[in-house]
Amino acid sequence: MNQVLINDTTLRDGEQAAGVAFNLQEKVAIAKFLDSIGVHELEVGIPAMGEEEMRAIAAISDLGLSANLLGWNRAVISDIQASLACGLERVHISIPVSGIQIAAKFHGQWRVTLQQLKDSISFALDRGLWVAVGGEDSSRADDNFLFDVAHYAQEWGASRFRFCDTVGILDPFTTYTKVNRLVAALMIPVEIHTHNDFGLATANALAGIKAGAMSVNTTVNGLGERAGNAALEEVVMAIKRIYGFDAGIDTQRLLELSRLVAAASGCSVPPWKAIVGENTFAHESGIHAHGVMQNPSTYEPFAPEEVGWERRLVVGKHSGRHLLSNLLLQHGITLSVEESQYVLDAVRKQSVQKKRSLSAQEVLNLVKEVRYSHAIG
Ligand SMILES: CC(=O)SCCNC(=O)CCNC(=O)[C@H](O)C(C)(C)COP(=O)(O)OP(=O)(O)OC[C@H]1O[C@@H](n2cnc3c(N)ncnc32)[C@H](O)[C@@H]1OP(=O)(O)O
Ligand SMILES: O=C(O)CCC(=O)C(=O)O
């Protein structure tokens, strides 16, 4: 792996998640943050949506960020005009490539589809824009037709072709095969765009990269249409830690970024969410906590600080003696083996009642109660 460009689409596909609506300030703040941690490219929105969206995109365009900025467009001249009016220098032009999409959007008239693509690419190029093309629903397209469209896009002057698994129906093996063939057939770079309908968006994004895609679409927290997209934090950490490739992103700020997008989108992150979920570096189970206290690598794939977290050891239903003693020692308390077992039994009972792990103070209260009942009992 020599190069992987991260083209983050939180501000476009991320915002397409039902119910998510960023305002101008939020869009600007997210764009600035992504840029500041080294994300290479940002798909900043859809100018054709109208004046308000155009104002937000123009405001991002005026920031003078280091990241390349792309506006998303249909193969429609007025969409490209809207992108130009925002001051963008790069456009992504999307065209459906599967039979099902062409039937629904172009009454099955694929020649008309291609003509619209040709006209919009040439309109954009004539105005000095850098052009990328997206094959919407590439994963369900007839392979020969997909190749034809990609070749035409290349011939007509596009600088990149996006392979889209629009409804998230591929697995990593098929993604690899399909993307690899496309990469081999084209001179221009291929980008991989995946969806999470079967929970495979990140795995498929990695398969696309392994197959030779030079750039990958991500969204923060995996936000996006339906079940979302490949998560930025997952893709960046997976290529860093599994493939040993550093994409140049400041990973220590991934948690802060996740929180910014969670707040702006109103979509909270589940505790078990990879990389940024609250439980990713929390240990409660006795066997795990015992191991982590000896050596954190026993149960952590990398150090929490690498993504902005701190490790948490919490006492709860599954905890054991070692974790309990560790907590109590910090408060100057040592228990006998027998006392520890009484306290652990009480912790289990209370955790089940409260349906959570316990705070340090709650554990200390249980210690007092156990000691008192045994003193008088
Ligand atoms: C897979 C994806 O994520 S694609 C991106 C999806 N994102 C969005 O739709 C969010 C932003 N969209 C919008 O704000 C609106 O849909 C707009 C402004 C783009 C268009 O709005 P409207 O003119 O009201 O049309 P509407 O959304 O109802 O229908 C889409 C139209 O675009 C056409 N269309 C869809 N994709 C394409 C394409 N890639 N190229 C050309 N035309 C297309 C449809 O055939 C339909 O055309 P019609 O109006 O002639 O029947
Ligand atoms: O860029 C494109 O062509 C469509 C991208 C997209 O959001 C998708 O296919 O899911």
C-alpha cells in the first residue's frame, strides 16, 4: 500500500442520514476540524440543494483549507453551475450505472444517461474544474456496462472513478474482485464508497483499498444513508494498525471529532462503537481487568491515548478480586479474601439492580455495609 487518500463525506453522505441537518456553523466547524487533523479531501455537500446549502459550502470554500474540496452533483448542468457559484474548484459527478437505477431515473434509456454524463463532464472541464465521476450502484451494475461507463468517464476527462456499493450488498471478497478488475482496466485512480447495510462498510472499504483503490470515502461515526458509511475513525485506525499504513491523520483527535459530529448530528454513538464508543477502553470483567493490570495489550489492540481515550477500569457484575483490590487500594483499604468475596457478591447484586457498573463511591459504601454487617453479625 503506497497511498490512500481519505475523502471524507460526513458533510454530504453523512448528512443524508435521515433526520440529520447541519447548519452553516456546524458544517464549517466540521470541515475545519477534518482539515486540521489532516484529512486529504472533503465532499462538502450538494450545491444543487439551494441557496442555504450553497452559502455553507461557499463559507467552507472561503476558509482556504489544505484539504481538497468537492461538491457532489448529478449529471445535470445546473448542478455544476451551482458548484461553480460556491467557488469550488472540484466537482464529483454521479451517474447511475445499474439497470435498476437507470430504469427508475432515466426510464431505462442508458444512452441518454451517458450523454448527460458526457455533457456535464465537458461543461465542468470547460470551466476549469477538476472532475471525478461516481458510478452510483456500481455493485449491482452489469460488469461490462460499468467498465464502459468508467472508460467513457476517463476518455471524457474525469480524473477519478468512484465504485459505489450504494446499498451495501457486497462482502469483502466480492468487493476485492470487482474493484481489482476496475483498477486494472482504468488509467485513472479508483475510489471506493461503501455502505453499512450488512455491517460490512469498513471491511468492504479495506477490501477496496487492498484491491488498489487509491482513495476511500468515509464519514465520522459512520454516519450516513440508512445504516451509514465506512467510519473515518475505523478506516484510519484499521489501515494504520492492521496494514501498518499511516494516512497522516492526527488520530489522537478522533474522539474529539466524533463528539463534535455526534453533537451536530444529534446522533449519539453507541458505547460499543469501534474506536470512539465509550466502552472501547473500559474493562469490567474480572479476567480482562486482571490481564490489563498486568499488561494492557492483553485486551487492548492499541493504547487508548492513540485515539484520544483514557483507559477505564470499572467495577460491576463481572468483576473479580484483583480489580476490586486495585480500586480499594487507591482508597487505602485492604480486604481479606473472605471480605472481598462478600463485597463482590454485593457488587453483583447491586449492578443487576442498577443495570450498570458501580461508581467508586458505591463500591466503598458496599465495603462499609459488608464490614458493618459482619461486625455485628
Ligand atoms: C446514492 C446517493 O447518495 S445520491 C445523493 C442523494 N442525495 C440527495 O438526494 C440529497 C440532496 N437532494 C436534493 O436536495 C434534491 O433531490 C435535488 C435538489 C438534488 C433535486 O430535487 P428535485 O428537483 O426536487 O428532484 P427529486 O429529488 O424529487 O428527484 C431527483 C431527480 O434527479 C434525477 N437524478 C437522480 N440522480 C441523477 C443523476 N445522477 N444524474 C442526473 N439526474 C439524476 C432523478 O431522475 C429525478 O429527476 P426528475 O426530477 O427529472 O424526475
Ligand atoms: O457518488 C456517487 O455516485 C454516489 C455516492 C453514494 O452516496 C452512493 O452510491 O451511495
